[in-house]
Amino acid sequence: MKTNTARFSESLDLVEPTPDEQETYARHVKTYSTQALKQGSLVDRCIVNHSQFTRAVTAMERAFQLAPEFETPQGIVMVGPPGTGKTATFNYFRATLPKSSLFADGEGAIGLRCPKAPRVGTFVTGLLKVYRYPFTGGNAKQMYIRRHVLFDAIQQKGTRLIFIDESQHLLYAPHTKVAEDSDTEVSEFLKDLMDTCRVALVLAGSRELNRLQEADSALASRLSVKETLTEIPLDAEWMGILKTFSRQCPNIDQSAILAPEMAMLLHKATSGNLRSLKRLLLEAVLLTADSLEAAISKATLSRAFTLVSGSAEGRVNVFV
């Protein structure tokens, strides 16, 4: 039986990494030793179970269970700035789903990233690729027609939840008709998807997504649950997050980050953003491992900050 960690690792390619993340990984491969990369991977795979994360996962668990059982649509709007853990929350939820005869292995919950100016054909193509269907090409009209093939696939696979990242782009979907509630072709497709397949829909995106109610009241009414992910304040929860990270690398002592002064500097350097914190600590672990030092130091964090931040003006290295 696969562990939760193993299943989580396999799920990371569901929502493709951003160009920034791909560039960072490529640089790491060229710069650091294999041993350093092994240590860094322990930090990279770390999932922090903080209060916002727990609420979001619980909301998805509820929607996942209820969606196929009732005709009432089940949906969630998950709003937060980049780096606050929206995609990581879904990846964790999906990876830790128990195996069941009710849905195909790995396909109980699926996800994709919403492109700018999305069209129905874009979603049909992306979702059929998730199911590894042989035909995922064709013009926009052909892919629109194949939405019924997609609906059949969703029901056959037993999919219960679909996660759409960067969903603020839905607000700018091309209009194909004029209606009282400003419906677009894409929003009609998503409502039909929920009603026909009885799947829970999770729209995750930036704060712009708070405008969904005024942009499309009918779709918004199907997404009754609202979850917000924010930067973490400098409080006991921040200390708990640092404690979780400090335990990830048994060969490197990270206890220094738990000192009150260091915790404050880390918060100031990252503004409480979890992605920024992980990136900074990951770089610090890589540097520490390659320097053959036993523990992370303030000097290491200072160098790590310079590497992950670059030379742009206005970025003050608080560790100097």
C-alpha cells in the first residue's frame, strides 16, 4: 500500500508548476550536489497543517462526500494571494484520499489550471487529458461537442470533485451571448458539469474571484462555501509552522529558526507567505548541506535570501 507521502508525490504534476518554479528547480539541479538536493526535497515536500489549511481540506472533504449523493450542487470558492497554499491544499487532499470502489484510483478528485480567456474547448481538452483519452485535439467546435464524452468519462470514473486553479481568469472568459446575468459559455459549461455529473467544483484564485457573485450570480449560487487563505501572522501559528519545517531534515539542525529573533526575521523576510518561506528555507538547507555544516545559521539564511530574491531594488535582506 502506498503511503500518503508517496501518493502526494505522484500528484504534484496534476497542476503543472509555474515557470518560476521550473526555473528554480533547473537552477538547483545545476548548482547543488545530489546529497543537497535529497535534503532539500524533504523541505520541498513538507505540508504544514495550519488552521486555514485544515478548514479548506475539511470543506473539500464535505463537498466530496455530498456532491454525488444529492441534486443540490456542492461547490467551494477558495480565495487567496499567490503562495498561500491553495494548490498545495488540493494536492494534499487528492493524494490522501483512501482507495475506494466508488471511484477510479487517483481520479476521485482531479484538477487543472484555468488559462487566460478560457473557452469550453480548453476545459474539455484539459480534462480529457487527465483521463488519458486518445483524442484531445481538434478545433474549438469539435472539442465543445465532445463535452458529452467528457461528462460520460467523469461519471464512469466516479470523479467527485474538480479543482480549477487560477479561476479568476473565468471572470474574463469571452462572452458568446448577452444575458441578464452576464453568463458566458464557460460558466454555462461549469453549471452543466455540476448538475449533470453531480461533482463538487472548487474554484481557487486570487482576490479577484470575490467578484464572482456580481459577474455570474447563477454560478456563484452553486459555490456556497467560501474559504480564504492568507499570509500567516506573526503569532503562535507561525511558530508552529517553523517547528514543522525544522523537523524535516534529520541531518541538518534547523533549530535556529525557532529562536524568537530569527522567527521574527523570517516573517519579515517572507511577509508570512508560506511559499516564500518554503523557498527560503529550501535554499538555506541546500546551502547548508553543500557546505557540510551541521546547522542552519543566520549567515546561511542571509545568503539564501539573496539567492531567492535576486538583486531587485526594494528587497531588504533582513538577515544582514
